[in-house]
Amino acid sequence: MFPLISICLCAAFVLALCVGRYPLSLLQVLGVIGHSLHLVKAQDAAADAVVFQARLPRLVAAVLVGSALSCGGAVYQGVFRNPIVSPGLLGVLSGAAFGAALAIVLGLSAFVVQLGAFAGALLAVGVGLSVAGLLPEGGLLTLLLGGLISNALFTSLLSLVKYLADPLDQLPAIVNWLLGSLSDVSWQEIYWLAPLLIALTVLLIRAAPVLDVLSLGDDEARSLGVPVSVLRPLLIVLATFACALTVSMAGIIGWVGLLVPHIARLMVGAEHRHMMPVCALLGATGLVLADMCARTLTSGEIPLGIVTELFGALAFVLVLRRLRGGFL
């Protein structure tokens, strides 16, 4: 299954390089890549610009974001032993949205807006974990309650910032950022964030054996010598870092962290050792295809978050039918 999905990812990547408002043939794309590797002579300058300046950065970002979001969602579901948990559970998305919106209202640069989104996501999760620590000992229930409280708090703060924003300039910028997009991703941004996202994604995949033990329950995990009280917060922090980085790069991209782990389980089973690598590939493939649809379905580009919400909701219905014994 892993080789097949890898081939599908490569095929989707090449197809996305060819398709767009300036269509390119496969030979043109291969010629541009060959020229960059000094294997062939100079090709069409326009094709070179389309591939390396317009399409390739956002496709690389789609692979990074899709993999990290999918693995982060799978870790959240494994840690909380709940298949309907998503990265937004502890307030990652609402905190990131608040941080970015606040930076936009303050008139700060695009780079600081990304930093604000990252800091807001970490702050929201920190608030959720702190609230959980103040509640009576209840294991996963206290974490869920802390996450709900943090999510509600930062959603309210986001609403306040939107209310105070300039309706002619700042509010449209906030709404546009919240819809999610890869259109503004640059090579410089990828150079900074790619090593972190790759490292975090690999760490989440390597944590699969721990997730398999945690899925047995806290008592069983402790009987096997696993320090649950240490590893659970650590995994939550790692998944939160990964998801926060994706939000700072692409804005709010919904459904990927919730849906892709379900599809991976249907394909290879529930064991995280087998599911996590497949989850990363599926997330990358899905977001590459979603980004291609976002820029080709209409004459103007549709925000990526709208595409993932639309197709994600429809796909989740099919997954639920399969889980209940229906058919696709």
C-alpha cells in the first residue's frame, strides 16, 4: 500500500505542475526540471518561471502542510483515544487565528502575522493545558475540558479583534487569511519552515509504537512501563508545534487532520506503526490535489480552506458509511 500511495503522490505532484491557467505539457515540465539539473539546454523562460516561481513552492508547501496536519491529527486521536478529535481540539486553530488577526489589526508585516499565528496557537494550547491542570484529576476528561475552555476563549477574542478591525481594509485581510491559502508561499518561507515541519512529522511517525501502547488505556500502558503522564503531554506539544507551523504557513486548513487518519485506518488498519506513514502520504497527496482544484476550478483562485472544507465534509460522509458497514 505504501508504494502505491507514493506513486499516487508523485503523479498528483506532476499533474499539479502541468495544470493551471497557463497549462504546460509533461515534456515542458520535464524539460524545465532537466534544465535546472543541467541535464538539458535552456527551455522556455515562461515555463521555467511558472514551474519554479508559481507552482513548485506552493506544491512543496502542500506536501509539508498535508503531512504534518495529517500526522498531527492522528496523534491527537491516538492520545485522546477518540476518532473524532482534530487539531483544533485544544484551541490550536482559534489561537492561531486570534494571533494572526491581532497582528493584522496592529498593521504588522506578513512575517509577523505568521509569527503571531504560531504564537497564538501555542498560547491557546498552553492555556488549555493550564486549565486542565487546575481541574480535579480526571485524565483525558480534564484535557478535553481545558481544550474546550481555551477554544471558547480564543474564539471570543478573535470575534473581538474582528469587531475592532477596520471594515474596509483590515477585516477583509483577516477573513482572507482565515480562509487559508498557499498562494503567497515563497521559497524563503519554505527554507525556514521545511526543516522544522519535516523533523516534527518524522518524530510523530516515530512515536507510533507509543501511540499503540497509549491506545490500550492508561492502566495497561503503565503496566507495560510507559510513563503516560510524561509522554501524553509531550506528544500533544509535538503535534501542536506541527499544526501551529502549518497554520502560520497556510492559514486555517480544515478537515485534513480529522479525515485523513480515518482513511489511513481503513486502508492499512488501526496500528499506528502501519498507519502513520500512510497518513503522511495521504495528507500530502490530498492537499496537493486540493490546491490544484483551488486554482483551476474557476477563473479566479478559490481559498484552499474552502476546498478542503467542502470535499472533506463529503468524503467524511463516505468514510462514516464505510465504518458502519455501508459501501463507497
